[in-house]
Amino acid sequence: MGGATTWLNSPPISAADLRGNVVLINFWTYTCINWLRSLPYVRAWAEKYRDHGVVVIGVHTPEFSFEHDLENVSRAARDLRVSYPIAIDNDYVIWRAFYNHYWPALYFVDAQGRIRHHHFGEGAYEQSEIILQHLLAEAGIGGIGDELVSVDAQGVEAAADWGDLKSPENYLGHARTEHFASPGGAALGTRRVYAAPARLSLNRWALSGDWTGEREAIVLNTANGRIASCFHSRDVHLVMGPPARGTPVRFRVFLDGQAPGAAHGIDVDEQGNGMVTESRLYQLIRQPKPIADRQFEIEFLDVGVRAFAFTFG
């Protein structure tokens, strides 16, 4: 696996080391909600087939700048129980070698080193595991049976509520953001005081308070700034980080102007209180049915937060 800048959970692995094994290569980046929801299956396959000739390799290719930080990736791997070998692909060498464009992406390699199948995005878990079993059988490795793994995905790893999902991912940095609704539009690369409309239409978002819009993120300059979004989904996630390690940022979450109560996510209590302690994806809302258009707001009680992207589920 040439091109990795370093490895986690393993010494460097070469193509020669993998000869004779079935290999599952999983491209990921640790804040990607689509990868997080596929992780329970990859984790289960790695455990089930580890002693039957399957090597799972996670290729961590970063999306955001903070995902280049090895300490951040190491912490995420520990927290998310990613114990299989991880190739750190900070320079996108492996990504380009596979002509890959997706997180997550699975590549299935047979015992002769040939890519036999691939899958991009979530889903097709039964089909993927059957392919692993087929490649093992081709390699003469038996005694596994055809039973498939069963997972109990919790928290951010739980499958999306696809039937009620009407809000797409949206980046907040000026390079890729859409549907910004604060009066006057976004001031790119400069500091500005924003105001938010009283109500937003579906999938529009807005700022209030003193913010600077950067390419990847928006950065809060004074306390009590807010981000608002009108969404239609079970879950609301926000990728965000503190101004520096060891400098947490307190926040409060509101749903239609009230504390979220039973609709709070795992990173928020019923009163809507939470804290940004590290750069990662935070689950802020997980609401019970019925799902309708709702207005989400998050108020930051301390300065310096960096907010990168909304995802929904």
C-alpha cells in the first residue's frame, strides 16, 4: 500500500504482505456521516473474517484540514473502535491511485491482488458480505458458512431515516456553501456582523452575530453568535471544532425556539446544552416521529468555534 504517510494499528503493509489474502479497502474520513453509518458493518466484517484470510484496510483520506492531524485521526479511531489497519493518505496518493472520488468507498481485492468489485456510499451491505464470502471460497478458504453479520447500530452510526430525509448536506465555508439567507449575503474572507430572518424556508440557513467566513468554515468572533437552519429530517449533525485543543466552546441548541427535550442528539442534553471539545461531527438533534419542517438554532456561548458542514439523517 504505497503512498501512505504513516500507519495506525499496524506496521506498514505492502502488496507482498497481502498476497494470498482477500483484501477489503475502505476509503474514509472520520467526520463523514455516510462513512459513520457504514462503519458498523465494516467493523463487524473485520472481526468476523480476520481469522479467515480477510484483511480490512481503512484508507483515511481527509476532507477538512483538521483531518490531516494525526492526533485527531488517532483519537477518532479509538473513539469509533476502528481497530483494523489504517493507512494515512494525507497526500491523496492512494486516493488517486484508485481513481477514487467517494467517502465511503469499498474495493474488494481477491487473493491474486485483483480488484473484483467496488461499492460507493452507504448500503448494499448484504451484497458486499456475500462478495467477501465468494472471494474467500475462490481462494480455497472454507468453513465459514453463508450466515451474514447482524449489527445494532447506535448513535451517529444508526442508519438514516431515508423516508423522511428531505435536507441535503450543506457546507458552511464560502467555497461550497449554498442557500445562505442572512440579509446582504455572505462576506467572503472578511469579518461581519450578521442578522438572521425570523423564519427560514426549507433548507435555507443563516447567521446572527459577528462571524468571519473562511473557505472551509465560518469562525465566531464574539460570544453568543448563532447559526440557524430550516430542515426536514430525523437527525441534525454539525461538523465543528474549538479554536484550539483544550479550549472548549459551550453551546445551546433550540428547536423551533425551544429546548429540544426528547429530540436532543447524543452530544446535547434535553435542555439543549453541549460543548465543542474537539474537531468532529456532533449529533445535535435526533427527533421522534412525526417528522416535519423544523427550525434549528445553535448559540455559541464562547468565541472561536469553527463550523464546517451540516449533515442530516
